Amino acid sequence: MNRRACLRAIGVVTLLIWSCGDSRGQDNPHHSPALLGVDGDVGGVHDPSIIKEDNTWYLFGTVTEKNSPGQIPIRCSKDLLHWRRCGFVFQGIPEWIQKESPKTQDLWAPDESYFNGKYHLYYAFSIFGKNTSGIALVTNKTLDPGSADYKWADESLVFRSREEDDFNAIDPNIVIDSDGSVWMSFGSFWGGIKMRRIDPQTGKLSTKDTKLYSLAKRVRPKNLPAPRPGLPADWQAIEAPFIVRHNEYYYLFVSFDLCCRGVKSNYKTMVGRSRSVKGPYLDASGKPMVEGGGTPLLVGNERWAGPGGESILQEPGRDIIVFHAYNGKTGKPRLHISTIDWTSDWPHAAFEGGNPAAPQK
């Protein structure tokens, strides 16, 4: 199970005494997945990532408005339904990132988890369409802005990619495996989704295991369209990894195809599973995700385009998926939340306007 997701579902104190390695007993084979009717400050949500501390859920994401007063917006809710804005992680782009990557305009795709006695929020900086990117870290003792202990500590760079690399260091996600080891998956386009082991004491890359693991990628088609100068090919489009553990499997959720194009966005959420956090991840037909495999979970419709940028919250008796999708008329992104049905150990989710995805049961 994703330790961050476990924390989202229960308080920090409970986390210390409750086993987060499994989610047995949460299958509901006779229940269909259901939408949660969210309202409030749910417009403009992109790359949503959710966690819970005490009786409050916190949703972090990517800035979508122009001239934003801060970076990595935070939204809060007491019931998962009604949401309000409650600040930013940064008032601006950190000075060291401005020097390291002067063309970076916004910080992307945050991912938060709790280990080693504090909250870890990983995020990415980059330039659209380039893999000269980096993943960085800030930490906090609490997520409650009213607490005297609330203060984001900049832990600086964790990992970066350069033009010569066949991967892109964005879209980080932390998972803690059944042995208590911490892993970070990441990736966008190029060679697909990768993973590195994390030192839980520092929150940075492990020096004991320096292997770059490959988890998923797209397959080069036979007939390729003309490439766009200076940009990765559209056929390489896979990103936004998120790993959770359910029963005996680890599940790798990813977004295929293209985001950020309003009504023309064709993002779709795909999934595969493995008995090891390191893979191989297979889809419902048995095709490896490193060979282009992936079972559809959420697919766009006339009402909403491009569902993706997903994260999972696992809580006792109910798991949910949060994601963004683009209004089919205005092209603007909005938050969506669905419960997950784990029939036959495969996830199933609901989507407003209908969900053409039909995972094998």
C-alpha cells in the first residue's frame, strides 16, 4: 500500500499503530464505483494529489491561472466534498531553481507522503516539452497552517535529468513497499516511467541502490507522423505514475497521451499490476507495461476530456481516485473524485458523462 495514501486515510497517531501494508477486506464485488459530488474551489485543479492529516484532507496541485500569487496551490476539505483554497506551498519559485532552471515558469505535479517523522512534498521543475528537468523536496512537521509547527523547509534538489538522458525527471510519486523501503517513480515521455530507491533518512536518492528501474513506456508505432521540432514525439506520451498496494499486488497508474490542450486533451488513465514494486507490471491481458501495455481505467467523453494526473487515497473501507479532466465545452480543468471498486483485484472507477473504459473483471 502507498504509505502516503495510508496516511491520507487516517491520522498520524493512528498510522503508527495500524498496519499499512495491505488493504484486505476492501473489495466490494457487488458495489459499482461512485462519483463524489465535489463543489467549492474545484475549478482550475490540475495534477491533484491528496493526503489527510487528522480531520482535514489537503489537495495539492499545479498552478493553472496566469499571474498566480503563489506556487503549488493547496485546497482543504473536512468531508472530501466541499473544497476551499487554503494557501500555497511557495510564494514564488525558489531562488535556487531560478538559477538552476531560469526558464521555469511554474512548479509541477506535487506528491506528498509521510515518513521519518515529517511530511515530504516532492515536486518538479521543468520547461514544457523538454527533459532538462528536476525533482525537488520540501518538508513540514504538519499540514495545518494554524499550527505553530507549520513551516515548509526547502530540502532542495533530489534528482534531475538532462538533454542527453532518455528519461524526464518530473511527476514524482512515493510508495513504501511491504518491507518498508521507500521508492520514487517518475517520468514523462522519452523512455517512459522510471523508479529510484529513496533513503528514508534524507528523503534523497539512496546511495546503496543506485539502479534506475524501468516500469512502463509506450511502443513506437510503425507509421510515424512528422516530428515536431524540439519536442518529444506524441507516441511517447506516458506520465504521471502513481503506485499503490492492494492485496497481493502493486498497481501502477499512469496517464497515456496528451494533457493541457483543453477540449483537445486526450489523456486517459491506464493501470497495470505486479507482485513486486519493481515490476514487471502487466495489464489485464498480460501485456507488460514496458512493452506498451496498460488497461484503461478512465477515458474521456463528450462531457469531460482527458481524465488523468491521478492520485489514489486508500482508507479503511473505501479507496478513492482523484484526477483532473477538462470541460468538454470550455476546456477548463476541474477536480473529479470517484470511489474505486476492486472486483477481481482490478480497479474500476466512475466518471461523469460515462466511462468507456471497461477493465477486465
